[in-house]
Amino acid sequence: MAATDQTVEVVVGNEHGLHARPAARLVGLVNSFDAVVTLTDLDTGRGPIDAGSLSMVATLNAQQGHRLRVGASGRQAAEVLAAIGELAAENFGDEPTAAGQTGSRAAGSLASGSGLDVAIGPAVIAGAGVDLNDYVAGGDEAARLDGAVATVAEELGRLRDASPEHGGIFEAHLALLKDRKPLDEIRAAIAAGTPAPVGWKQTYDDLAKTFEGLDDAYQRERAQDVRAVRDRVLRALTGATVDEAADGGILVVPELDAATAATLAAAKVAGIAVRAAGTTGHGVIVARSRGIPLITGIGDVAVPAGATVAFDARAGSFEVAPDEDAVRRTITERQTERERAIEEADQPATTVDGRTIAVLVNVGSVQDAVEARGADGSGLVRTEVLFGDRRTAPSVDEQAEQFRAIARALQEKPITIRTWDIGGDKPLPFLPQDQEANPFLGERGLRVFRRRPQLLRDQLEAVRRVAAETPVHVMFPMVTTADEVAWALDELGPRPDGLEVGIMVEVPAAALRIDTLAAGLDFVSIGTNDLTQYTTAADRTNTAVAPLADGLDPAVLQLIDHVVRRAGVRVAICGDLASDPQAAVLLAALGVDELSAVGPQVPLVKERLRHADLGQIDTAAVLAARDATQVRGLL
């Protein structure tokens, strides 16, 4: 970098770092100034890279909490650095969302589907790729490419304008489309005699592979966006068409791109079946936000075009030539259940055999609490999400005010505040951590604060203040040993009357010695997401092994059963399993006292529990089952 360059340092505050959407905003900003801008990740040493190229910025792989040195030269160097500083302070325009609720709101003016998790219809096979064998090269290949890019840009612009909620996704696709680095490579290949479609495909295939090689699972799924842009331009170059799901059809695709999900007639298509696993792809987010029935991870099952297929995402099943009458009965039941659940959301979840299960809501913002229907309180306040957009640590007063606001939104029902749960894939911008070879097995949760306790002490002071005014519970994450529990209780100090204290059970070691860890506590809360991936040694966001990370695996259920029988205190579940109405019944039958679900699922979980006779659940057979598939069959 030249000595005359100007520099600033910014911190990445986004939950998933500079992925495609915030990177696109940064690139768009940079390219609006007369300046040359570079980025260097000071935490990894990567860079400097061209900040005007989306592929370069996104594959820099800058994660939340990383420090970036921004260098600029040129006539507007000072102006662009000031603008980048402002953009970084706003998380590069990327709004934080509570885990499990990404994209949950309606998609602007787009029509909505049924919102069910079961569907049946003739299979419409799509996404097989574009055949380049019949392409006839000749004439001005560069002009053909420019025309195709212009056509696709117009299409993506219309999609962006029609879908305000997901406009950022299509803005990122536009930035990928016009990225100068791959375009320069493709034009050079064309000048050397390569046909436009071949050059385009080779370059974007390589870019997709670069994304697939990134460390972060969410970033790896952005390769889908690259392939979506690749195929859209290839179709424009070759004149290929896209198979559209006919009325009542189920679209079967290798992976789902956002443009397809946004343009399907949501009220007409029966559903979408995606062969790839994973729930954070942009297409999946858009489809679910539109209420289109959808299942992911169906794998390589043979599906003839036109064959009747059905899926039940709740049960995790996909069938070719199903029992059509049985499926349609299930659809009717789910529709009735959904309508009744919303009407009766405020009624208690008392089972047929007389047990009342508290059904609470997971929140990562005050708005999550405001929107919750029927929740008996909050079983999980994710403080690292609540303050995840901050570049500096929140004060005690600021934390207390947010906790009070959540309690008010839930009509002063009990709220369970989880202390800072950082590390792994959840860094905090204002608490930088050392790079670790395997962060999921490193300093996570409570472990972080044994060496740096002050931030935790401030949070506990805020908890104590609010607990003196309204019902509050506090729990400590990633606990493994009794020594950690003793240390956390010492840090908490004197408790106001009514403040209940618990721990998260997320690792098998904690579950197996729960009788020791729970001594002196009021409750324990099982985080089934981490407990599942640690028990099965499978990252649920890694499509290659995601099917192994199933919360209904009997090994996971046996650990939950052990905790219920041995803890001697109230047992709650706050992982994804608690949001599954079918699993909720099983968890209640195992003796779990509380379930904390994502907001939209609270009414459905309560409805299912009200119609369950827990005494009829053969828990012994479930715990002895061969695998998660057999567990679902027993349920």
C-alpha cells in the first residue's frame, strides 16, 4: 500500500460476518466513490484485497468480531473511508435476527402459501443445469455476454423491487453478476477464443468452489447464490427455460435459489423438496417466509417426473407414490390444528392426562417478545444476539433496560436470561477472542469469562436489578464441571428474592453428571442443538453430515432422560427440539417440565400438548429405538 494511502480500522459486527448481502452493500458503496479501496483482515492476516469486488470481499471470510484495516487512495479517499466507517457502525446494513427465526416475516408484496409442513402433488423436476452442448459459438461473444448480463440484471432488479423483505438477497445477486474480477477473467477468456457460456461457467464454478472451502458453514452455503447467478446467465445465453411447478405440483430441486423461491406462485405450488440439506440457504429462507411448504435434505432418492410425491417436514419424511388419502387427511388435520392453535394460543398446555407444561419463547430481541403469541414467558433470552450489533459493551443500565422491555412485552411473565454465550460461531465484536483451531471445543460460553470476568459481572448486576422488580431466572451456558458452577454462583453473589439460577446442559459430560452439577440450583435447561452435535460428532450446518445431527437420535434422548431422572430440579428444553410439536409431546412424556420454542411455533406446541395423553407414549421403546427414523415411526 502506498505511503500516501489513508486507512481506518473497523470491526465486523454481523452475526455471520461479511457474507454476500453485507459484502454487496460494502462493494456498492466503494464503487460509488472515485477511489481505490482495499481490505485487510487483521485477525487472520488475509489481504489486502480489492474492496470493489464482491467475490474478493465475501471470500475474505471476515467473521463477526474481526478487525478490518480499510485503505483508500484517490480523489475521494477520505470520503469513502468516512462512509465505510458509518456503514460498519450499522453492521454493513445487515440486521441481526434471533437464531431460528431468520427470514420469518412475510416477504413484502409476494403472495403467501399455506404455511403448512406437509404437501402432496405431482413431481416437477428442475435445476438439472444448463446443457451447453447445443450452443453455437460465433459472432461477437463478448457482446452476447454483455446482453445476457444486462437481461439478468433487469430480472434481478424486478425481483429486488417486488420483495422488500428480501431485497438484500437480490442486491447481492446483482453484485455477483456485475463483479468486475470474474467479469475481467471471463472477457479475457472470450478474447482468447473461449465461447461466452463456457467462460462464464468455468469462472463461476471456480468461485462457487472458493465459497465451499470457507470455514463458516453459513458462508459455505453462499455458494448456492453463486450457482444461482451462474445458471441464470447461462439460460440467458443459451435460451434455456426453467421448469415451473404446475398448479398443485411439488418442485424437486438439487438446491433452491432465492429467485426461484421468490417467483413461484406461492398460492398455487403445493411445495418444494430440496435434495441438499441445510436451512440457511437464501432460497430456503425466502420460501419459508412466503409460507411455501418445504422440506430439505431428501437426498438422492429417485423421483420420476410427474410421479405423485408427498412430504411431511415435521416427520422428516419424503415419499414417492404415497398413500394419497392418508396424506390428504394429514393436511386437513394440520390446517385445523394451525387455525385452532392460533385461536387458543393463550390457553395453558394441559395434557389429556392432566400435566401442565410451560411453553415459553426464545427471544433475541424485544420485538421477538412483542410478537410472541401464547408464550408463558421466555425460556431463553439470547443476550449475545440482543446486543450483538454493538461495537462496545453495553452498560449495566442499558442491559437492565432491555431486560425490562422484554419482561413488559411478555406481561411480566418470567424471563430466563442466558448469560453471554459466545465462542464457536458466536463471537462478540466488543470481546475479541484468540483464533482457535477448533472453536466449538474451545473457549465457549462460561469458559470465556474465567479469565475475563468483568463483562459477566456487569451482566449479572443488570440481572439482579431487574430480578428485584419482575420474575427473572438466570442461566449459565456451556457448563461442564461442578467447579464451573461453583465459580458462576460466586460471581452471581447475593440473590434478590425470587431470582432462580440454573445452567445449560449442552455437552454429554454435563448430562451424565447432572446430579452433581445441579446441586444447589433451581433448574437446568437442555440446549438440544449443541447436545445433539456434541453427542453425534456432527455439525448440523454441514450438509455432508447434517442428517447425523438429529435431535431425536436415541442417544440424545437417553441423555435427556438421564437428566430428567437425576437432576432433582426443574428441567427445561430450549433447543430446536422444543419447537417441534411432535417432539414436544415426547419430551413432556420423558418428564421435561418446560419447553421454550421459537415464537411462531409456540401456539402449535401448546395445541399438540393439549391433545396428548402422555401415559400412552411408550418412552421405553423410544429410548431403545435403533435410530431417529424409528423414533419418529413410534411417535
